[in-house]
Amino acid sequence: MALAVSSSLMLSNLQAFAAAAASRVYEPTLLAYGSTADYSSPGRDVPCSHASSSFPKLSLLRKTVPLRLGCACGSPELSSVHDTGPHSFTGMKYPLEDVLEAQQFDRQLMSGIFQVAEQMEEVERNSAGGNLLRGYLMATLFYEPSTRTRLSFESAMKRLGGEVLTTENAREFSSAAKGETLEDTIRTVEGYSDIIVLRHFESGAARRAAAAARIPVINAGDGPGQHPTQALLDVYTIQREIGRLDNIKVGLVGDLANGRTVRSLAYLLAKYDGVKIYFVAPDVVKMKDDIKDYLTSRGVDWEESSDLMEVASKCDVVYQTRIQRERFGDKIDLYNKARGKYIVDKNVLSVLQKHAVILHPLPRLDEITLDVDVDPRAAYFRQAQNGLFIRMALLKLLLCGW
């Protein structure tokens, strides 16, 4: 269900965003290993006119992106998409230097990103923005396997006219196999590209990369830490499927201890009013206390349950996840104990409300049976498609601004 967003509403929202952006203060970021980071800096100063065509000295804290010949940033190329909207604010600052964790985003910023993502849907259909990022290069460094995240980022860049440098298995087929540090890899790769998309097996790796880089870094998943772009596309999908983000009930099911997607999603859901979250997980992979404590501190109602059928009957969204074999090491007995305990099948569909949806970050194993796919409430492949539009929006915003 696509939401109709009027031009006047988009204009009003973005004017409010512009007024708030310069003084924005972000919450301290809570990392999986317990340290904090301060996002009080107002963020990236990269209008489409690009104040500098060269990188700043390493001692400077702020990052920049050089203007590339042929770049369509600020051009009227997208005027056929909407008459008003974020592209009408060419030159506005985008308040983030990097996309690292879900705590960087508030409701207003997410609303702006979602409006740009709606434009990207039309760009993808009509090829109206094919030159928007012409001349820019995106490097994808993936130290863990990926299908949807890597391909959707690469597709997003190419659909906007940019180019891609990629390594699919950087852990094995890069100088990391020779012992090169992540920081040295980042400092090298930034010399070849304008933005880096990083997936890593260690929690906190994206923050280390961003600290070393002079160009934007996007966290495409860091071990059991976070996956902020997945969470953004999840919230975008919920908005489009359910029609609202306030006053919803969401069941998070499966591997909640190791699932970076559910961690990031919980942070974003906490931004909305009247949300209740149910945690349904085997004992060995229950949601960690840092997320529960965060939700409590934000006044978000949450509850743990062992009854998937009961939770499914109450929820607007059932968010299923796989039990992650790769996080168990040699503890195969614990993995086998957890796998298969909670399965979304036709029995679950029978109690699910008519308006509700089933989401899954994918890949799936057997935690959603194949016969569920034909039910219109199975939204996980539409969810995956939305990842393209969200990532197109983020690339546009980080490289060109609003």
C-alpha cells in the first residue's frame, strides 16, 4: 500500500527539517560492547555545490566529497519526479557524515529520507535520475557474505549513474588475508572512491572505519552489532504496508541475541509513539539487556513471550529472523536446540490479523514455510525491493545533500 504524500506536506516537513538540522543533537550511541559515542556534531557540510574539490587535511574532523565532472547534483533533472520535495532544497546540508547506527536517526530525519526514497521509486521506474551520481565511485567492502545488501547498494549506485568498485569476500580475497588492518584498508580504498559501504564480522568495525576515513562510510552490517540501512528499509516498509508507524505492535521473532537487524529496528521503533514490542526467541538467543534497557528508558512498552501464536494474533507486524549458525561457533548443540522452535506457517497465518504483515530481513532457512509466500500479508520480498530505494536515497543524500 503506497502512501500518498502531498506536495504541501512534503514542503512543510522539509522546511521544518531545515530549521532543525543546524542545531540537531543526537543521542549518545550505545554500541554492542557497551561504549558510547557522541553525535552532537551537526554533521556533514556537503551541499550540492560542494564547497571544496579536494579532501581536507587529516586533522580536520568534518568530511567532504569532491565535486565530480558531470555530477548532476543540484540539477533540475529530477523536476519531473515531483514539483516540490527534498530536491527543491538543493544546497541544504545533510546532517550526517556517515551512516553507522540506528541511534543517528530521529523521526524527522527518517521522514525526509523516506520522502527521498519515494522519489527514488519513480527514478527507478522512469530512469529520471540516471546521471545524478555520474562520476562518483562507490567501494563495497564485504568481509561477510551478502546478497541483498551488496547487490541493492550496487544497483542503487548504478541506477543513479555512479560506478562501483567491489570485493565480495574481503576477509579472504583482500590484503586482510595478509594481516592488513581495517584502518589501512580504508585509508587506501578512500583514494579510489567517494563513498565506502562496509560489511564486517566485528561489532564496531564501521565506527573504526569511519574514524579513519575522509569520505562517507555506510555500515552494511557489523557482526552482531547493527545494520542501520536494513532498519531504515524495515521502517519504510512498515509505513507503506500498514500506513502508520505510531500505535503499532511488533513481534520480533527468532535470533534476537545475534540479529543485528532486530537490534537496529528496535532503536528506530523507539522513536514512535504508542509502540509495543514483543520478543519471541529461544532461551539461548533472547534479546540482550542493552536493548531492553534502552526501550525502557524511552518509555517503550515491551514484553517477552514464548507463545508465537498469541503474539501473532496481537501484532501489526511479525518480524521473523533466522537462527544464525555462523554466530554459534562450535556450539552446534545450542544451535540445533534453537533452530526450528518458532516457525511462521499457515497456523500462524490463521491467527494473523487481515491488515498485518510478515517481514523477514532474509535469507530464510525453514523459519517461514514456503506456502506462506502466496499470502498477501507476506511482505518480505517487497521489503527487499524497498532496500533499493532506501539505499538510493542514502547515496544521493550523502554525496549530494538534500
